[in-house]
Amino acid sequence: MRSVIAVHPNFDRSWPFAADRFREIWESQGGVDFYRLDPEDKRPLCRVVPDPGTVDRLVSLGVPFTPDCREAFSGLKEAAFSGGIGAEEKEALKARGVRLYSHSTEGFWGESVAEFGLALTLCALRRIPQTYHAMLSSHEPWDYDPPGDIGRPGTRGHQFGDDSRFTHGTLQGKRVRIVGVGNIGSRYASFCHFMGADVAAWDPFACEPAFHRSGARRVWHLDALVEDAEIFAPMLPLTDSTRGTVTADQIHALPKGCLVVLVTRAGICDMTAVRERVLADELSLAADVFDIEPLPLNDPLLGRPNVVHTPHNAGRTRDANHSWTQMLADQFLPGSRV
């Protein structure tokens, strides 16, 4: 059996740890021929791999696969492609009996995004980024004395630096309301549930077990979900059918002080309404995704005391790269493993 992995730097731009992880997996199974092209190399795969007719299983990551390659890889039994191949060539390979594998889900980055969402939530509840930044240039964050050094309910006090205008303190006991219990939303829900939050979710496409596994109570109407939210986390993927799912009316129905967490795509919400309420200090925001990316340096969302922001990097961890690889590698026939 001969196994081949070929990768173009165009693939490495998006998944810089995935190809080498695939190499590790197949080397542990008995060996693999590995080819990494130069950035300027535009050769089709059959001109990159010597003796292509002897290849049994193949992973091609961003390398062009032409009709000539289809004929050249005459002994191919299993393959996975990420870019570089058209639908016609795929169908021709299938018709020849080649098993083709692809990802059926985007779950490979679900854990990374969900954990990042939890981190943003905790950072926003306790104002961790704002306090860190302020400490670099001032001792003011160390001063917990209330104005006039007179104790007043709900104001600064000994070691209390949270912003009481917005949802703050512990995640335990908070009303967390989630839109979507897919790969990301279900994980985020389970984290919040484990930490003692009251978790409810809306997702008209999810099966009942998805709610049970995540520890989220099912809410059947989105209008009802927003009514009592202390933390509101829309976590749907962005598609034509999900764009604008959370309307301006629903954003305006969120209770004053609610924390909004955005880590999938901002376009699932009416961002004009989100901006309006955040800039009016009616909502706080913890966001890795925005309606404008990158945010202009003069964007009013930047640097606000009620906003925690990161530059759309929740999903692409090394662990997500490895999950991308493992979910593909697991589909190859067990009999092809040494």
C-alpha cells in the first residue's frame, strides 16, 4: 500500500497545522510520501507525485487535480481533497469506485470557539481586559474606595471592581439564553450549565437530545428567549437562512444591562440595533466577530468600558487544526491502517 499527502501553501494559510498532523497519523500507520509545494508551484498533482499509478490512498490539500491526474492515479482506492479539484473530476473518481471523503460538519472548531466564548463571557462579567489595560498606566484600578469615601449600596467597595450597570459577577446563577445548540452553542451551553447557570436555548432545527446533552431548557419561541436574558449568546452559523435571525425588535427587547456574546457570525443579529444599545450603555458586549472586519480604528465600539473585543480568532487553534485532520483521517478504511 502506498499513501501520499500533498499540500500547497495556499492550504497552509488557513490550516497551518493540519497537513503535518495528517503526516504524523499516517507515518504511525506504516509510512507516507509527503510533498509540500513551493508557493509559486502550480503543477497538477500528477506532475508532483512520482509513479502516481502506484498510489492507493491520497490526501491532496490545495494541489490542482486535473483530468490527466485522474487517469494517472489509476490505482487509487481512497482519497480526500481540500480544494484543487472540480465536481466533474470527483464524480469521475466515484464512478471508478474510488472512495472520496470530506467533512460533513464544521465541528472541528466547535470546541475552540465555544471555549473562547466562555472566556469572553467571564472576561466581560469581571471586566478583566479593561482592568488589565488600566493597570499598565495607572494605580486607579487598585483604589476601591467609593466616591467621597462614603459607602453606598451598589458602588465600588473593598475589592469590588465590577460594573454594576451590566450583568456582572459569577456565571453561576445567571440566566444564559442561547440561539442555536449546534457544534458551538451546545458546547457553550454545557459549560455554562456545569458552572451553575440557568441555561435556555432556542433552535427550531435541533433535535431534543441536543438540548438534553447541553443542559439547556428548550424555548420554543425566540421572542420568549430574550425576555429575561442576563447573558444572550446567538451562536448560529451564518447562512442565507440564518442572516438576521435575531431582529432589531428582539435586540431591543433584551433587558437593560444584558451581556451579548458574539463568537460565530455577527450577521445573524441586527447589528445596527446591537450597536445602538451598546453605545447607549444599555447592553454590554463580548465579541470576536463584528459587522465590519477589521473594525476601523476609530470605531466607537473599540475601547469602551462595556465592550470586550478580540479580532475574530476564536476558532483557528492548533487543536482545531488537529480536529480537522482527525475527523478526515478517521474516515479512511480501517483495513488500510498498519
